[in-house]
Amino acid sequence: MPPAVIAADVRKGLTSSPKTLPYYLFYDEAGSRLYERITELAPYYLTRAEREILLAHAPDVVDRIAKGGGGELRVIELGAGSASKTDVLLRAVIERQGRCLYLPVDISTTALAEAKRRLHAELPDVSVRALAMTHEEALRALADVRGPRVVLFIGSSVGNLTDDDASALLRRIREALPGETWLLLGTDLRKSPDVLLAAYDDPEGVTAAFNANVLVRINRELGGRFDLARFRHVARWNDAASRVEMHLESLGVQEVSVDRLDLRVRFDAGETIHTESSAKYDLPRVERLVAAGGFRIEATYYDADRRFALHLARAG
């Protein structure tokens, strides 16, 4: 993300009421590594559940797309990270057509480098063309990729967006990639708030460190003077919005300078910075979101405990 964009977004968020910060700030090198640790924690079921679905159903996903004909399938992934689950789908593609072009998109160069290194070693029949850029930039760069294509937006990444923003992103995908385009969308499902909150507030404190890393990044890149000891990680269930929210709560009245923005930010005791939302869905909500984006769901797959779902949809 360009420094000017980061500076503008941080200024806007810290001068808003309530205060917010954009979730993309999590994913610098340190944040990406912390997130990979989160996915391995026992309370964070999402990654394991999604991998279980892929292990059971990736061949069916590829078969359904292949029935449309049109040549070799290309795999595009938005917010790919280190592609820790994507190898399951890529293996199914290779089994069907012998090779595969994989185009992972992420703002974290560290995560993309790890994905490329690992896939080169484990799946030499996969050609990796990594794009270290935003979704918007990537969709412009991907215009030359012929169909059929499947765009992966998995890992519950869609939950970071409002439904309107998610549908708008799907419409942009459809417009940028005309022709035979498929979508594989991951959604975490509504369940007990106790289970949900445990996934975002682990006892080892890894999620707390991940959340606080946004302040570390502001200190490093924008001359912030946040004292991490004066903030605490908070995970909340917002039932009305059906989402888990992550916040950083001020432990007292304080004023924090951000030198390169020439900004002083006042906090009351208990005031928070809202850093991330993660929506939890039911099927009708997903169907509305996908339809508004110009796609039609062809199949929905669940893990054994029905905690998570993958939806295969076709542009049309």
C-alpha cells in the first residue's frame, strides 16, 4: 500500500468518531507471520475447517468448472497470504489437466514469497505469477488472463467487508474478467458467540499481539508514539451485525502524537479503536451478496461440523 494512502487512512480513522483503522494495516511482515501462527491455534477453527472442505471437495469443484469446457483452468486468489490451503485445490487442477497457472494477489510481499517458494518445491507443475498489489490494481493487471478462471476469495476474507462492499468487489471481478469466470467464496457461519470469541481472543495472546501490531506499524512508519502497555486487545460479538469485532481499548485518559501526520489524538479511558470486523453468515445472506455481485451459486460445501462453508458460484 503506498505510504500516502496509509497516512491518509490513518489520519481519517484516528480523527473519526468512533476511531477506526483499516484492517490491511495488520499485514506487514511481522503481522503476516503472526497471522500464520493464529491459523495454527486450537481455538481458531476456520483454517482447519476450510482445509477439510477442500480436501473433501476440491475434485468436485474442478470437475464442475471443467464441464463448461473452454480450455485450461487458471486459478486467481485474492488475499492469498502464504496460500497454505490453496495447494489442495491446485493439486486437483493438476490431476485433471497436468499443469496450472496460479496468480496469487496480496499486499504482503513476505507472504507471497513464502507461497511461491513452497509451491515451487512441492508442486513444480504449478506456474506461479504473484501480484503484490491491492485487489483493484490486480484486477486491472489480470485482464489478459483468459478463461476459464476461478477466483478464490477464501479464508473468510469477505467477512472483513460490508455486504455492499463485498458485492461491489464481486461486480468488479465480473467486469474485469469477462467470459467464463467462477468464484470460490469462503464464509464463516453463525454459531455460539463463545466459540467465535475464543477464535479471536486466544489464551496465548497471539491475536492480541497481531492486533497491537497495527500500533507498532504506525509508530515505525508514521512516527507514532503509541505506548502498547496503555492499550489492550478486545474481541466483541455484535449480534445485530452478526460479526466479531476487534478493538484496541485505551486503559486510561491519554493523548498520543503521530509526528509525521502532525496529529495529536486524545483517548478517554475505555475508548477503543475498531481495527477489524469479521462477519458470520447464514446461507440466505450469502446468496443475496453473491447475486448482487452478478454471480449464481452452483454448489455449497460444508465441513463435518458445519462451522464453515465454501460456495462455488458462476458469473452470469
